[in-house]
Amino acid sequence: MYKAPVEEISFTLNHVVGLSGAIDAGRLGDLSQDLVDAILEEAGRFATNEMAPLGEVGDRQGARISDGAVTTPDGWADLYRNWREGGWNGLTGPEAYGGQNLPHMLNVAALEMWNSASMAFALAPTLTMGAIEALDKHGSDELKAIYLEKLVSGEWTGTMNLTEPHAGSDLGVLKTRAERRDDGSYRIFGQKIYITWGEHDAADNIIHLVLARLPDAPAGTRGISLFLVPKFLVNEDGSLGARNDVFCHSIEHKLGIHGSPTCTMIYGDGKFGEEKGAIGWLVGEENKGLACMFTMMNNARLAVGMQGVAIAEAATQKAIEYARERTQGKAPGWTGSGMSPIIEHPDVARMLLTMKALTQGSRAICYACAHAIDMAHHSQGDEAKAWSERAALLTPIAKSFATDAGVDVASLGIQVHGGMGFIEETGAARYLRDARIAPIYEGTNGIQAIDLVTRKLPLSGGGQVGGFIAELKEVAERVASSNEPAFGRTAEGLQAAISDLEAATEWLLKAQAEGRVAEALAGATPYQRLFGLVLTGVYLAKGALAPAEDGKGAHRIALCRFAVENLLPETAALNRQVIEGAASLEAARGVLA
Amino acid sequence: MYKAPVEEISFTLNHVVGLSGAIDAGRLGDLSQDLVDAILEEAGRFATNEMAPLGEVGDRQGARISDGAVTTPDGWADLYRNWREGGWNGLTGPEAYGGQNLPHMLNVAALEMWNSASMAFALAPTLTMGAIEALDKHGSDELKAIYLEKLVSGEWTGTMNLTEPHAGSDLGVLKTRAERRDDGSYRIFGQKIYITWGEHDAADNIIHLVLARLPDAPAGTRGISLFLVPKFLVNEDGSLGARNDVFCHSIEHKLGIHGSPTCTMIYGDGKFGEEKGAIGWLVGEENKGLACMFTMMNNARLAVGMQGVAIAEAATQKAIEYARERTQGKAPGWTGSGMSPIIEHPDVARMLLTMKALTQGSRAICYACAHAIDMAHHSQGDEAKAWSERAALLTPIAKSFATDAGVDVASLGIQVHGGMGFIEETGAARYLRDARIAPIYEGTNGIQAIDLVTRKLPLSGGGQVGGFIAELKEVAERVASSNEPAFGRTAEGLQAAISDLEAATEWLLKAQAEGRVAEALAGATPYQRLFGLVLTGVYLAKGALAPAEDGKGAHRIALCRFAVENLLPETAALNRQVIEGAASLEAARGVLA
């Protein structure tokens, strides 16, 4: 059973990405290390003791629908109430509406633990937090007054309604329409699919944020507006009024995250209310809806990255536990009596160390992204811009590398379990099933790669990525000058991998500057992975170089060395894919015709 | 919907691995090209039209159990009858018992098609074929006379009973016991798990081959005997008699292959018959059971490799079809109206080409293994030994590389489908669920790697692998001397990859010669993948160099170039893992303690 790795999380926050440094420098207001420790400790306790035991039942039962009403798995409604009553939903929420306004670093750490315990469950608050952010940044004071407090407390949950059957990655073609009404409200008509927690029985009201098009809107992405559409209308005294004209038509039968209802929502079908049309209110300006969505999408992407980290962590724990207990055959050098635990076999050790390295690397990348968001929030001027850009640069890598790692690590976890891994009751297969959605939603990893290459690399004329690479080199040099023999060839390995990253980065910037966009895009996914691998090595090295007050320094050095010497050699191949692979890809298009 | 790629299969058999050459040289008896074509054509028709439509229902319904009776999915019993009445079960079976004694090459080609249509269904005959082989090679004339004809026709199915809860990869510790009886029969007692198609309603009788231990047997693997245990005893006139004392206790709830009942079988519990104990007969000699099993296990491993090829093929077809139809966004250079088909996006094209290259590479490796088996069968003396060794060398690569490819390609297939890929009704997720068992059963891929490194590389003192590598170099040289510009950097790429293979091979042989077994085993899995990637490139090149009477030569060259320039650069990283990775792996063991 999953046990929240509070020490590892705390170490990563404090010593790899710089939480304790920011606290010491007074950059995070009156936040104290003691409060941080207490929050992580308590989140770990809740995730381990309260949430994890209900993960399996959620997978087995799944969400169920009957007459438009969605029932969550046994115990989940109570679990949700206990969770929100613990104040977890408002960790980063605005103080004016009952939130604690704590750093994102703490929230992503908590999100990791919720998602390890049950990714399907953790999706509900993930969506609510996105809605809070959009409303807080773009909503009118009136909308905020009515909705924010209940969303921050978690009494009501939120959803994001983007996708339609013909509009997935390309939202420009969405058809849901909104009509203006004289009282300043709007009426919404249309169908939205893949709406996570679009309908359920764990909260009194559900606040939908819906992208739709006004009758006179320009075509494409510049004609999309964002609307708030509550399931139940809210009376002036704050009590719940009539049911709005929106309902859940059906829920999807999915590979994983069975406990999370994935809903098809119908707006304005006349099922409820006297006049057809779901009543909604504009969030932000007309035709600027996509910009509103995007401001919150960056954080949502990081939250999905955390799902990858979370599944990787849980799958790794489970596999290590199994490999220690299961005995089979005799590993080379085994001198014990009878069969050896399979963890002694070099091939099994390779799988488990790969799992650990990818998990820890992904965690550090995601936390570093949260750190940059927090630093941007607590800085001004050029410094704020630089941190903002750093967060922007890291977001697609965090989302894609961590979610790919989630899938790969979960798949390795099945392999470590052998035949048992294929049996559902074992629980290893669930991690793969759950993890598999994360590289897809919230912008597929291919779209993250396009974003990384075309929008993030050019930030500050390439200065942002250039400065970041210079920082990475410093870490490699610190390893070199540490004269610590246990690092083996880590310094050379890091330097070679960073050179690959540098070469690929320069090539991509040049290709784009010369208008060779298709060539750059052909290498976008290998480049994204290359970046993630380099960061994995560098962040593991940062941890290994940090003072090891917990006595685990030798382990950190060893894991770093394993990652650099076994996983990072791939960067050379990825670099070649980026700078040499496009021509053969283009030449082979006929094969697919 | 899957459509059997008969042309591609035929081309690979004839022009990549040498079926037509062997026919022309008279090496395969009176087999004619016309017969080959007719068989492939008809197998393709049956797989496409009869079998594939029933794959989905099998996944959805799964096998069901009630009171020890297992019901297969709707339509499967009829499908099985139609299939065996077509004579497909006895394709390679012994002629004396009604088989057609055709080359393994044809059977693996057919197996590919059955498995693409429904891997869960195809498992039934796969196991039966294994039982036929074991019985034909090791059974007494009396046992053969009673059982073989019905097994070859497929009227009865066969099973392999190896695994017990504590004996999976390590069969030496199995506990099922056999007692001698005065009439020459034995009584079997024990529990076997993960018995594929151990009980079902599609055949009149089920013939179990069971590994068990005699009371006076030596400990470990040298004390295991093989027994034939029929579900129904067979009367002297060949009619079915009493129910034997064996039954299916339960079936597993699995990630995939739902239609295939995975049974826990109980022998000798006294549920049937007057005297406790399942009645069985010895196959081969006492205490030599494992050797009997191993002779058929090589072919079974190749058959599992075919499952990987089959799933990869089906998943690739589905993804290409979707990517041609689904429109979203505008790809660079897109001049059509509206959104472009997603296949136009470079990143999607990269995924699809990777899928195609891995599928075709895996197919060629598996077919080449079957070719070697057939050539060994039709040769004498040193030549037979050389082909036998070639088959032995290729078997672990075929099994592991193709099954890993099955998982990777199926996962890419989901990614190409975006959100749709996560919805079960789409069918893309089923391929991943089904594929995920293949790297595990029939010897995990880690065990294949141990076999490859410790038993196959040393064949003929390293001469077998050395000779093979020399052949691979010849292909690279033929590419170089072809002066075909469309090959791009294929020749250099192949040469570099083969050099990596050569270096890693020499290092592994040396390490073992020096007694550094743990070091060799630490790199076994990366080495196995390295070998598979090199063979993928070389076999694609062989196809690309072959006369292109079908007008697809340009496509073959382009796919080969894509694979060599985009996938094969990984061999350098794998080589480094083999020859440099062991030390850091060993140093990091403490991390897992």
C-alpha cells in the first residue's frame, strides 16, 4: 500500500528546487519552515491513511450513471467531505475568499500525494482549483462574491468545458453557442465531451466554466468566450435555487481513472427551466475566453505532470515492495539459503532503479516549475519576468516528461510483478491504466512539444533557455569539482548531455529563424524528452550535492550516477533525431499515404 | 477494422527472410509458391472476415466461470469450430496424424493474422500446437495414437501446466506431485495457476501437459517430470469416458486478453472419480520433464513474439486510419481548406512511422527465426547445427523485441487517438491491455535477455553470433554500394549500429569468460534491445534492397531510412549501458535496500 514519501518530497522542495532558500530569504512572506513541515506531514497522513485505501474501490466500482445522476464509488463522497474540511482545497486559494494563499510548491507536493493515493479522486479538486484560478483572475466582483468562497472551501466543485466532438486540440472550431440576454446573463447551447467530474454526488453544486461562441463572434480562436454556468442557480441569499438547463447525458467507459466521471454535458436542451438554454455569466471579456482559459491552463498542465509523478511514485513503491518479498531463482553472487529475492537479480534492480530515477527526476522538474511560478508571484520587474519565463519554459517539459514517465514507470512496475502484474487484483495494472490518460489530456504531449519549441525557446530571444542551460552547466561543474569518487563518470555524463541539449536548442532556434518550421516540429518530441532527461540528471545531481543531514547522501549520489550513466546516454540519440531526423521523416510521408 | 496485410507478410517471408529462395532451391520439399500464396490469402480472409469481428466482443464479455464450467464469449465456440475445420490447427502438425507438415514460416505468418484479429482467441491453438509438438517429440507411440490426431485436428485442445504460486520463473521449486500406479499410469496432485485455456466450452476434451515431481525425484529442476492429463479419460475405442479428477477452480480477472480463460487448475482433489488423484501418463522419461518442455518452449516463445508483431500491426493500422480521417489544426505547409488531417502534423507522422518501423522490424525478426527453424529441419550435419543455433540465437530477441514493440506501438496508437484512445469503445486501449502480458509470460523478457547473453552468445564459442554479425555487415555494405540517394545516411547508420552490437557482444563474451557474470547480466536487457534495433534496421534494408515488383520499393527505402536515422541512434546509448552501466547499477543497490 502507498505510503506518502514525505521526507523525499520535503528534501526535493527544500534542497533541490529551493523552497527553504526562498523562505530564508524572506521571499515567501511569513511562511515558516515549521508550517511547511506540518502541512506536508499532515497531507502525507491523510493521503496514506484516508485516501489510498479508497483508491482501489474507486477503480473497481467506477462512477455510475442513472437518469443523469452520477454516483461516485462507495465512500468517496465522505472522503471528499473529510478532505475539504481539512482545508486542502484552499491551500493556494485567495485569502479574501477563505484560501490560505500558500505557495504553489506546497500545493503540487500535496497534489502528488492525493494523486498517488487516487488519481481518479484527485481530479475533482484539480479541476476546482483551475476554476478558482480562472474566476479569481478574470471574473467580475459580483461573480467572485457569489461563487469563490464555496469553491475555495470545496463545498462546490468546478469543471472546465472545452472539448467538443470536433474540437479537441483545436478549440478554434468549437460550436457551442451563447446568446446575450437583456439582464446581462447569457444562454448557452451545445454539447461538451470529456468533462471531468462534470456531474457527481460529492458536492452540493457544480460550477461549469464553458467555452462558447457568441452569434457575432469572429471565426476561430478569437471568437471564443468563457462563461460560468452553475448546475444549480444561486439565490441572492446564497442558497441554491432552480436547476439550470444543463445535464450529464452519459459517462465514458475508460481504460483507467474509473472513479472519475468523464461526462458528456448537454447545455440548453430544455430539460430544466422554463426557457431553453443554460443560464451563464461571462467571465472576462467577450471573445477573450481562450486567453482566460490559458492563464489557468499552465497550472493545470503542471497539475497533470504531478499525476505522472504521483503514479510513478506509487508504482515504484509497490514494485520495490514486491521485489523484496518475492523469491525466485538465484541471483549471481547470492549466498543466502534457497531462492533469492528477485530484487537481487541485476535486471530487476535495473528496472527498479530506472523507476526511481524517472520518478525523482520528474518530481524535481515539476516542483522546479512550481518554484518558478511562486518566485514570479513574489518578484517584480525583470526578475518577475525571468521567473515567469522560467515557469513557462518548464511547464511543457514538466507536463510531458512526467506523464511519459508515469506510463513508463507503471509499465515497468507491471513487468517487475511478472504474471501477478497482469492480474487486476494486484493493483499494478491500475497504475498503467490510470497513467495512460495523462500524456493525452490538458494538451497532448505532442502539443506540449510544439509549445516548447515554437513559443518557449524563443522567449527573450532565446535568452531564457540559454540562461537556464548555463545554470545546468554550473551544476555539472560542481559535480566535477566535488572530487567525490562515488559520482563515477557523472560529471562527464552531465556535461555531454547538456552539450546535446545546447546543440539541439541552437539548431531548433536557427531552423525557426530561417522559417524551417516543419523541420523544427519534426524534432519537437525528441527535443522535449532530451530536455527532460538532462533535467533529471541535473536535479538528481543537485540533490546529491546538497548537505545530507538525513544520512542519505550516498544513496542520492548513487541514484544520480545510475541515471547519468544509464539513462542520459540517450540524449545523444535524441539530439541526432532533432538535428538529423527531419529529412527522413519528411521523405517517408508517402509510406503513410 | 483490422485487414490482414497479406502482401506485406508475403513480401517479408519471400524477400526478407528467404522463403521463396528456399522453395526455389528445393529446400522445402514439394512446397510451391502457389500453395504459399493460397494459404496466406485464405488465412488473411479468415482472420479479416471471420475472426476480427469477434475480437471486441471477446474483450467486452470475457470468459466467464460458473460451477467450474467456463463459457467463452458469444460466437467463439462456433468461430473455433469453423477455424479448425479450415485445417488451420494442423498447418505444421505431423502428417501421420493428419497434419500438413508445412514450414513454420507459414504458421507464424498465420499466427500473426490470428493474433491481430484476436490475441485472446489465438491463444487456444497456440497452446494446442505446443502440446502437439511436445507429444510428437517425446510421447510414447501409444499416447500419440490416442491423442495426436484429435489434437492436430483441433477437436481437442491442449494446455501447458507449469506455474504454481511459488514457482514462476523458477520451476525448480514446483510442488505438484505424481505417484506411480501399477498399471503404468500416474496420479497427479497439486495446484497450477495461469493455465491458458485450461477450461472452456469450445472443444470436447482438453489435454493438459503437467509438470510434476515424483516422490523419489531429486530436488530442483532435475526432478521434474511431464505428464499428460486429459480432462476426460479416453476409452479404447477413442470415445470419451469418465471425467478425470482435475477441475478449474477459478479464472483470473486480467488487464487484457479477457476472452482467454486464465485458469487455476486443481489436480487430484477428489472432485471426480472414485480414487483421489488425476490420472496421467508420463511423457518422455521420468525426471526429464523440463527438457521436454524446453523443446517446445522455443517455438512457444516465437509464438509469443508473434503476438507482439500482431498487436503492433493491428494497432498501427487503426492509428493510421484514424489519423487520416481526424482533422485538427493546421499542419505546417497545409494548403487544404479548413483543418488538416492529423497525419499531416510532423509529430503524428513520427509516431506512425515509428509504429510501422517497429512492426515491420519485429515481423522480420520473428519470421527470420521461423526460417532458421525450418532450415534446420531441412538440413543435415553442420548446416543443421548452424541453423539450429541461428534459431536459438534469434528466439529470445524475437520474443522480447517483438513483445516490447507490441506494448510500445499499442501505447503510441492510443496517443495518436488522443482522448478517443482512452475510451474503451474505440478499441485502441484493448491493444495495449492485450499486449502487456506478452513481455511477461513464456519467460519474462528479462529472462530472455539472460538466455541470450549466457546461453546463446557462447554458441560455437561465439562463432554463431560472430557469423551473424558478419552477415549483417554485408547488408550494410550492399546499401552503401547501392548508390541510391534515397537511402540518405542509412549505410553509415547501419554500420555504426552494427559496430555498437559488435562491441557490446565482445564485451559480454569477455566478461563472462572472466567470470564477471553479474556485470554481464546487468547489461543483458539493453543488449537484447540493441540487437533487436540493429536487426530492425538490417531487415528493413534487406527489404528495401529487394527487387520491388510491387512498386513499393521507394516506400521501403524511405521507411528503412527513417528507422535507421531516427530509431537506430539509440544503439550507441544501449552499447554504453552494456559496457559501462554495470558499475553504477551495482553501486546503487543500496538505494533499493
